[in-house]
Amino acid sequence: MTDAAVFIAQVRALGVRIALDDFGAGASSFGYLKNLAVDVLKIDGQFIRNLTEDRLNDATVRCFVEVAQVIGVKTIAEFVDRPETLARLREIGIDFAQGYLLHRPEPIENILKA
């Protein structure tokens, strides 16, 4: 953990922003926030899937957003694949979203041509 914190400090000094990926997937996620200076929490897709049908997922994502606001970092929701999910994420206060609803994966060459 100490090595990770030092590395993060070094790359942040170069202007690189750091995202904590799959946030919430492991029990240690909240502990990482105490020790690592991150800029973004990327919320694990297991909490985004069925967000509008699963009250526990909804409550969990709201909790993550509140924690992110307390520590001053942005949030990204993974696996956004339905308009109603995106609408709920906006209501909750998620900063950014990614998923098939917004853009399907494609070769980098196609994106660079645009």
C-alpha cells in the first residue's frame, strides 16, 4: 500500500489523474480511500446492472456518490446499457457514465479516423 501511495503521488505530480477502478467490488475499497489519493471512483458494474430494479444497488450507489462528494472526487458508473439506468444515475449525482448505451467498443483506429 505504501508503494502504491508513493507511485500515485509521483504520477499525480506529472499531471496524471488516478481512478480507483471496480470500486465497491471488494471489502477493502473504502480502506483504499484512506490511503490512496485518487481523483475518480469508478463504480463497479455489479451495482449499476439492475439499478432501477434493485433497491440495494440504488442505495449502494447513492452511498458511493456521497462518499465521493465528501472526499472531493468524481464518480464514473460502469456498464450503463439502458436509458432508465442513465436517468437514475443522473438523479443520484453520478458525474460520468460508460457503457454500451453510450458507445460500443471498437478498434482504436476507427476512433482516430474521426
